[in-house]
Amino acid sequence: MIERIVCGKVNCYIVGEPGRCMLVDTATEMYFDRLYARAAAAGVKLIVLTHGHYWHAGGAAKLSAALGVPVGMHSADVPLLTDPEAQPMSADSLVGRVMLRLSKRDMRRKIPPFVPTVDLVDGLDLEAFGASGTVYGLRGHTYGSVGVLYENVLIAGDAASNFFSPCRAKSYADRAAADASYERIKEDSRITTVYAAHGRPIFFDRPRPVMTPIAD
């Protein structure tokens, strides 16, 4: 099961099987009711944050408390929870610079405090936390950006986007790492579909195993 939940600027996802699934990203507290209803109904056991920016982690504290589940994120992004400018961001395209300028005010907002208890290192099997999938390291947009690989699908956060055409992160803390992460995605023959936090899905022209269709 992969369920997309549109929360303003961000796509959040429920990934896994009912009763053994995770919520990937939480948007902000504004979307608590929408996310809580869907997550509770699906039996979410874990909240996974693809990175530590406000639009992805702002609702984590309230949702974690209400659902009674832990929050996982990469330890490299923990400083962003208390200092939104701990990782200066850059962009190298017109679209990227415009998007970065428009998002800077939101990115500076303080995230309601919580303590992530699961360090999402590359390759971590999430079965141990009651969910289905594997952590997929995607450093570059932030130093601790991660995705989740589930069956033949990658939930990529901001490491990939597809507004006008598929590409790597429009903005980044580390450009070389962002490039390398996107190349990793393109070269991984297991991945046939990428769902990003912003924009449309990306489909690769590869033999596609049977997968659970996304639900809007």
C-alpha cells in the first residue's frame, strides 16, 4: 500500500501494509487532522522524516504523541530541529532559486520540539519498528536526507522532483552529494517509480514488478 496525502506544498505518504506501515513526512501542524485520521486508520507504527525542514517535520511532535509512535530521522538533520539555518541552502537554476526564495520564510520557522528515537541510517530495515521498507540514503538536499524503498518504489522526499521534468533536488546543502544521490536513484535497477515530496511521480523505463497502486 502506498497512499499519498496532499498537505499544501508537500506530499506525505503512508507506506506498507495495514497495521504494519509508516507515515513518511508530517507537513505542519495545520494538517494534523487530515494526517492523523489516515494514519490511525492505517495502523501506522512509525513516523519517518525524509529530512528536518519545517514543511516535512513541523507536525511530527503532535502526530507522534497522538498516535503513540516513534519518530525516525537521520541524526545529521537533528540540528535543524532547533536551528533551521544550521545547513545553509543553495540553488543553481532559476526555478530552484525562486523556490528557495519563496520557501525561506517557512524554513526559518521553529519546529515544535520532539526527540527522534530512530536514527535512519542507509540500509536500515524498518521491520524492527513495525513497518515495511528500507531506509535509502539520499544526502544532498540536507546532510541527513533519506528516502524509503518499498517494493520497487522509492519515496524520495526532496532528493528528486518533477515539476517540469525529472531532476535532482532543486535546492541543496551539498550540491555534489545531491547529484550523487540522484544518480544513485537512476542507476538502481530495483526502482521503477519515484514519489517525491513535491511534484509528479517519476517513472523509469524498466521492467516493472507488480506493485500496489498509489491511492490519492
